Amino acid sequence: MQAAVASFTVPTFKLPSRTALFFDHRDSSKLFSSSIQKLSRKLICKPPAGKYLADDYLVKKLSAKEIQDLVKGERNVPLIVDFYATWCGPCILMAQVLETLAVEYENKALIVKVDTDDEYEFARDMQVRGLPTLYFISSDPSKDAIRTEGLIPIQMMRSILENDM
């Protein structure tokens, strides 16, 4: 009995030359000048002036003094304080969620934000270690504040506002 032998060819790969694997700094001026020419575009309209905050946002940026006055003052709605930074990706995502929440809870909650780069000492005193950090502060002084760190879903924020505040 003869065994059938299958024949096949092994594909071969040709590696690029050694110089092609490394970046040659002597040719960088040609590389960057050609890529800049390709990227030049004509602007149709003026870019927005603000980076991530606009005047018409519902969630307002406040100073440390203003936040302390809000916490110590008389309130009949819960207060949500968002500690953020403009360079923080999750903070930008959280800002969108907080804007949605501000629309839903327009008269039932007050949502404000504090830039940790501008108010470094206040963020340190509030023990902000990671961004974004949210503080849910009840209008009832006998209730403890709830602190969350990191990006949290809107359902969790709704649950905290409805059940714990």
C-alpha cells in the first residue's frame, strides 16, 4: 500500500533591508516638509474660542471659594461637584454625561465643576487622587457625602441622586 504524499510550498517572506527598519534622521526634513504640505487646509470657519467649556453649558465651572459657600449655605437640592482637568479624556466624557444629567435634574440637583489645575490646593484638601472625581453632597446635613472616582455610568448617578440624596 502506498501512502499519498501531499506536496505544498512554504511561502517565503523577504525582509526589508536593515536601513528600512530604522528611522534615518538625515531624511527627516524631507519627510516632515512633504507631510506638512499634504496637511495644509483652508479653514471654512473660525475654530471655537473655548477649549472644553462654553458659556451656555448647564454645568458651570466654579472656584474653590464658591464651592465652599455652596456647601456651607442653605440648599434644598443635592449638590454634585465634579473635579476634572481639561487634559483628562474620561473627564471630557463625564462632562457630556453631567450635561445630560443637568437637563434631566434641572430643578432637582445642582451640578458644578472644579478645574483641578486651577484649584490644586482645594483638590488636594478634598483628597482628589484620580480624575474625574465626583462628590454627591446632600441638602440634608445629617447625610454623608458620597465620593466616586473615575468614569461612572449615568444610571449609577441617577440611583445615587434618587435613593441616597
